[in-house]
Amino acid sequence: MADVNALYDLAAEVPEKALVLAKKFWPGPLTMVLKRTDKIPALVSAGLDTVAVRMPSDKTARDIINASGLPLAAPSANTSGKPSPTKAKYVLEDLDGKIDAVVMGGDCGVGVESTVITLVTDPPRLLRPGAVTAEQLREIFPDMVVDKAVLAEPEKGAKVASPGMKYKHYAPKTEAFLVEGSSEGFAKLVNGKPCCAAVCFKEDSEKITAPKLTYGSSLDEYTLAHGVFTALRKADELNVQAIYIHAPSKNGVGLAVYNRLIRAAAFRVIKV
């Protein structure tokens, strides 16, 4: 949507909590899950009685919405399960021949998908972390719950509330492992592995002799969010047997990056 007033056409109920969040974080990377109205086809909401709504920060996206005169149902611009595209060329890699056009709007500003919070539950529940952090949301809702599926592996066959909560998601073609621990421990692990690549912090780089790609600085979680999906796609191009990824912290935006990476690694975690 491009106007907060569209909430009243899309949601059966617009709680005060939704208006508070919209005022603070919209336009921006926050998606709210609300009860949907009958105007929203079941096809758009996967048969659920809820709808996920967002006002994007990207001006090009809002201009397209305004030009349509309607809210737009917008699925992700990638093949399900693959690393999310942050550049137009990656959209074309995934979807060329399957879509009519790509609007060239520049690279994604944040790099990871929006934060998703459901207001259908009481207290509110964080379904997917993003650039709007759990810490920021708890300033408004101190009792907010972080869904266990943010960090834990869902049961096989379990119904998930958001696509990004799936067992394996955002994944490169190459088998990936998430590594928790120090820079020294990470370097020792990957340097001793044959035919592997490292996706690492800038601070790790000098210690690593294996093929490597940096995805940002451990001192700046926003650089990690911006670089993570590009690094995963480029790591696939190295034609190695395994990718080892140095895990970020689970604080701030780091939680969003960790959430994407643990799924990219199919919950395979190594501690060093």
C-alpha cells in the first residue's frame, strides 16, 4: 500500500497497535499481519483469514502502487527457497522468461526482507526479524513474543505463519553450514577443509586461505544485512563442495541475518 488509510480497506479490524506501528515505521521495512476483510481473495492470503500489509520505503514501489490505484499483492521476486535477490540482475536470473518485466529501481536499501509482526495474537508476535528490530518493537510492546521458529527448526510438515519460517529457505545450491564462534576458530575450521568456501566478516579475511567472500563487518550489522544474499549467490559460483558461513550476533539487525543464514544452512550449525 502507499497510504496508511488503505488499512481500513484491507483489514477487518485496525487495532490501535497497528496505527502506532504505522506512524513510527511506515513507509519502511515492517509488515503487519491483521485479520483480512472479504475484499481480499483467499488466493492472495494462502487461504488464511489474515493479510500481511506493508507500506514500502522505496519510492518507485509506492509510485507503482499509486499508479495502479489499488493495493498490490506482491510475492517475493525470486524462486521459492533461493537467496533473495537484492539486485535486478538476480531477479532476471531467477525469473527471466516467467515474468513480463523488471522495473529498474536500484539495489535494495536494507538487503534482508521486512520485519513481520502479527497483531492477531495477544501479545504481538514477531514472525520474522528484519531491519525494524525486536529491540525497537519491544520499546512499544514490552510483552512482544519472538516466535520460536525465528531461530528453531520447525517440525517437518508443520504449517508456518510466514514463508520465511520454512525449514530451508534463502538457500544457495551448494551445501551450507553456519559456524558460530571466534574469528580464529572460524579460520582454523575453513582452512582445514578441502574444496570449500568461506562467507565471512571483513575482520576474518586476512586469516582465511580458503576461497572467501566477505559479506560485511561484524562491527556493523547493517553491512551484513546488505551483503548476505549477494555473498550467498556469489559463493555458489565458486563451484566448491561446501560453504561455511561465519554467524553474526543475534542482537539488533544481526538477528535478522542469523535467521536467514540458519535457514540457508538447513539448520546445520557448527560451534568453534
